[in-house]
Amino acid sequence: MRAAQAGMKPALPKRFYKQAGVEERDGQFLLTLDGRTAKTPTKQVLAVPSRGLAEALAEEWQGQGAEIDPSTMPITRIVNSAIDGVAPRQAEVVDDLVRYAGSDLVYYRASDPERLAQSQDTAWNPVLDWAKDIHGARFTLGEGVMHVAQPDEAVAAIRKAIEGIKSPFALAALHVMTTLSGSVLIALAHAAQQLDVDQAWAAAHVDELFQESVWGQDYEAMERRHRREADFKAASMLYRLAIQ
């Protein structure tokens, strides 16, 4: 099966440049390839608001081998998404993130086994306390997976917090962290530096890690999680660089 899947993968483009660099122009920082301005998939100039972010882009491009493998370039993928997809429709992205606040991971708790319930409380209660103390958002908890309606004023408070993120690059990074974690509250708490990146990732996988402690680890599931974790950490770094 793996051989068949490998055979179905599209051929990667050949590397066509020797040197990736950064050029400052009109207050923006552009990725250059052999001195030529790089473009996004929709042919827009690949420009970012900070030198640090541009240097992270250049490092990904310089690190490519004989072929260009987008799977090893998470910063580039998010930046392309920010320029081509998020910037022209920020309101839609905000709406999508707000939908997570209506059914966030951290609302749904286990009553047993006790060890899992305690792990959820330890990881998720500080996130809810932060949302309450900083944003005045009080959410309702439930057991199991049955949907629990959340107070409109609490969801509105999270909307206001998300709308306060004006940079399309930071917003794109927040969206990636949210979709990978299943929790806009964890993503926002991490963005506000209430959780470091490892704490945020662990908080998003309390249930999964508990199941592994009981039933053992599944190699393919671990590999998938490690790839997603790398993307989460890239989004975290991009967020910091975008708001500098």
C-alpha cells in the first residue's frame, strides 16, 4: 500500500535557483530567488511585514534539495495562504474561527476514568480561566460529546479578541493552530503567551495521549501527530514573527 501511495504522489518540481534571500522594499520584506522576486501561487509578490519572517521563508527555500518539497515548507505554505486566501477575505476567516468557539474542544469533559478527567481539568481549566479573566467569556461545560450551547456573550467576546488580530499573516497562523488543535481557545491562549507551544500542543491532545497510555502507541498515528505538531510549531513561530 505504501509503495502504491508513493507511486501516486505527483512529481516534485526541480530546484531552479541557487540562493534564497531577502530584499526590503517600501517597508515590506520580499523573498528573492537568485535576486528575482518570488511569487505566490496566484502570482502575487511574496512579501511579508517583518525581516524575521522573511528570513524564515528564505531559510525554508535555501534548505531545499534538488527538488522543492512543499511538505517541508510550512512557513511558506501559511504565508501563501495569508496573501492569497486570508488577506482578501479576513471577515470570512474570523467567522470560521468564531465557529470553533461555539463547540470548542475544552468544553467537553469525561466523567471517567478519573485520571483522564483530572488530565482534562489540569490542561483545560487554565485556558477557560484565562478566557474568563481576560475576555470576560464564561463558557458552559458538558460531559461526553453531546453539543452544549454556549452563551452568546461569551462567543461574542471571543469574536472581539479574534477581530483584534489585524495582520492577515497572524490570522492565518491562528487559523492553522486552531484547526490543528481543534480549539480556538487553546490557540488564542497560546498566542497570548499563556501557554508555551509544547503546553498548547499537549493540551490539544489530552484524550489521545491518555488512550495511548492505556492501549499503547500506534506508529502511524504518532507519525501523523508529529507532522501536525511540526506545522503547529511553524504556525506558532509565524504568529510571533508577524506581530513583531
